[in-house]
Amino acid sequence: MRPIASAAVALALAATLGACSKSKGPKLVEAPARMATIGVNAYLWRAALDTLGFMPIAQVDSNGGVIVTDWYSTPQTPNERVKVTVAILDTELRADALKVSTVRQTLAGTGWVDAAVRAGTVQKLEEVILGRARDLRRAQMTG
């Protein structure tokens, strides 16, 4: 099921169950938005690690909420590499609790030089991480 469709189904289900709250059936228990067994939101932390899992990780600090990858190149573009830093800024699962930054370099005759990051790259990474975090939270609600 597509994420948008599954989100719509989850919302419809929640609305339906909410309307039946006076019945003696099972109650819908919502997973907390705040998960702080580490220094930051655990859903965002896990989602960021899952999203960046294909890249080599250079540094992690779960209490400070920072993940820094090492340089990564694909076999299709060996003359280009990227490095990603994710900072999780809060214990709440919110869009403004996540900051992603990327650095891109290309190989020139004199070595690696900084290059512009493609438009939308950071926003897309943030969307993927936030979507994964919401999926993790939803899975905990139902599991």
C-alpha cells in the first residue's frame, strides 16, 4: 500500500474507532510522540539511521542527536561524492526537530572540490526520514 493511501486508511480507522469510544470494545492507544530513552526522539533517530544505512557512518551521538556520514560515491558517479549530517533537535516527533545538511564534491584535476547540492536534496531527505519516523510510530501503535 502506498504511504499516502495507508495514512488515509489509518486516519479513517482512527476516526471510526474514535466515534465508537463509548463502546466497551478495545480502545485505540496512541504511541507517544515523545520517545526519550536516548537524548532525542527515538523514532527520528531510528528513521535517520535506516535512511542513511547504505552510507558509511563516520560519527553518531544519540544523546546529542547527530549522525554524520563519511563520503559516499555510487559506482555510476565515481567522480562525485556526498556527505550528510543529520541533527535531531528535540524529543518530539515534529518536522522542525530535524535538520539535514549535505555537502557534495566533484573530482577535478586538482582533487575534490565543493559543488552545489542539487535543489531539493535536503528537503527530500528530510521528508524520507520524517515519513519513516511516522511509519515506525504507527507500527508501534498497532504492534
